[in-house]
Amino acid sequence: MSARSTQEYSWDELKNEFLGELQKMQRCLHHFIDDLTAISGYAQLAQSKTDGSATELDKIIHTVEKSMVMLRACIANLTDFERKYS
């Protein structure tokens, strides 16, 4: 294999890995946005109730915690990717 072919292969490998990481990030961010939308809806429900229903508040807390786990995973993936190529 020539030096040029090896270099092109390395660039293709790097490009494919980068695109794979971007796709993971996109999926994670879409889930995060969906959860934030749910948080907003649950918060609006809680606001409209005069009794301050604990059920809606529990849903808000659960959704926020799930969102934070996903956000931390996104950050970890980006950090690992950055370390690998810096």
C-alpha cells in the first residue's frame, strides 16, 4: 500500500469515526430536547393545579435526572473524542 493510500485510509477512518460521534451526539441531543419539552409540559401542568400535585413534580424530577445523565454522556463522549485526537 502506498503512502498516499495509507494517508487516505487514515483520513477516511478519522472522518467515519467523527461522523459516528456526531450521529451519537445528535441522537443524544434529540433525546435531551424531548426531555426538556416534557419538563416544560409537566411544569405547566404543575403551575395550573392549585393543589401542587406531587405526581407532576415527581415526573419533573425524574425527567430532569434522566436528562442530566444523557447530557453527561454527551460531554464524556466529546471529551474522549477530543483526548483521542489532541
